[in-house]
Amino acid sequence: MPLDDTLGALADPTRRAVVERLARGDATVGTLARPYPMSLPAFSKHLTVLVDAGLVRRSKVGRTVVCSLEPAALDDVAAWVAETTAFWHAAIDRLEHVLEEDT
């Protein structure tokens, strides 16, 4: 999945909370939806965004829909954060070096 899709899906606090919950283990849609003050169809739209971004997988067990986290989808986010962090640390180090030379 493109990084923009993953970050877009994670931009919403409800969806981030669902990802955090699924990191602790699989859960039914009903269990995931219970804490949120919204209709089940509205919550399902959040799940669809997560599924489309490759972060969550839905599977049917009988009549129950179970959701599970796809942690590999977070690898691109982790790599981007690591690269960006390294870039800015290096830039700040260079700036500090230049400022030290000027004083």
C-alpha cells in the first residue's frame, strides 16, 4: 500500500485506537465498535478505510466478522519515520556545528 494511504488511515483518532486495540489481538467488529459513540455503519466505514490501507484484515467466522491487524503494513511508516528522523538529526547536528564555528 502507498504510504499516503496508510498515513491517511492513521490520521483519524478512532482508526488509530482500533489499530492499537487490534495490536493486542483479534476482535469482532461489534467488540471494536462498542467503545465509540457512533452507529455500526459509521464505524464500519472506519474499518473499511483501515482494510483498504492494508492495516486490517476482516474475515468471517460463521456469521461473525473478525478483524485482525496486518502489522507488516506499518513497516513502511516505520521506515519513513526512521529516515525522516535520521535526516533531521543530521541537519540539526550540521547546524549546531556551523553555529559553534561562528562563536
